[in-house]
Amino acid sequence: MLGSVPTMVLFLLLVVAYSLLVRRPLDRVLAERRARTSGAVEQARGAISAAEARTAEYEAKLRGARAENLASREEKLKQWGAQRDLALADARAATAEKVKAAKGEIEQSVAIAQLQIDGVCAELSEQIVRAVMPSGTRPEAAQ
């Protein structure tokens, strides 16, 4: 057993040397690598969340622009409808005036035609009376 003491001491020295020369620097490098990797992952997550925030902001602006565009379009449609209604009212008023003037002309033509018919009726009745009555009698006396 005494012969194994120097081997044990050498083994312990080897373990101490290993931990000082290899293990600690390796642990430091691995820790740094882990920190950089997790830091990069955190940075990536932050970039993704920032991109999502910007995307949401752009979508909100886009929705606002669409709503504004729709409101503008509806306002123009209302204006065009009002202009159309005004033009229709003007056209209806002008048509009503034309119809009124045409009715007046027709009534005037009817009155003139009635007078002409009355005049022709009187002449025809005289001619009929002359034709039916003997030639020596007067038409006024027959009536």
C-alpha cells in the first residue's frame, strides 16, 4: 500500500492540474458561449417583438387610412346624390312649367275649336233649315 501513495499523490496532482489548466477555462468558455447564445436569442426575441409592434402599428395606420378613404368616398357620394336630387328637382320644375304651358295652349286651342264648331254648327243648321223648309218661309219664323 505504501507503493501506491506516490501514485495517489500524482493522481491528485493530475486532478488539480486538470481542474486548473483545462476545466476552469473550459467552464469559462462554455459559460461565455451560453451567455452569448442566450443573449442572441433574447435579442432575436426582442427584434421579433419590435417587428410585431411595427406591424401592428402599420396595420392600425392602414385601417385608419381605409376608414378615412371610405368616409371621404361616402361624403362624395352624398354630395353627388344631393347634386343629382337638385338637378332632378330643377328638371321636374321645368317639365311642370312646360306641361302647364302646353295645357294652357291646349285649352286655348280647344276654346278656339269650340268657337269654330259653334260657328259651323250655326251655318249648318241654317242650311238644313233652308233645305227642309219651303223657299218662301223665313227661317226665323220657323223657330
